[in-house]
Amino acid sequence: MIELSVVSPAAPANVRKLVTHAERGCHAAQSLGHPIPVHLNASLNQQPLR
């Protein structure tokens, strides 16, 4: 769960738009909500690191 507390004189509709936009752009939340396999191929001096 992510909790966000905003203090602003902005209209609630504007804050809601901003929060929605930020949530869609949050890579961490997207990765946790929709996991995909991740594989790491490491190299050292252009040779595979094993």
C-alpha cells in the first residue's frame, strides 16, 4: 500500500489528476503490480561474468 498526503490550496480535481498521473508513471508501483521476469547478464571486460 502506498499512502500519499497532499497539503495544497489546489482544487481537489486538480490534485486528483496529478495523483493519477503520478501513479501511472511510478515504475516501482507498476513493476510490483504487474511483475515481469528480469534477467541480468553481467560482463567484465567484455567477457561474461560467471
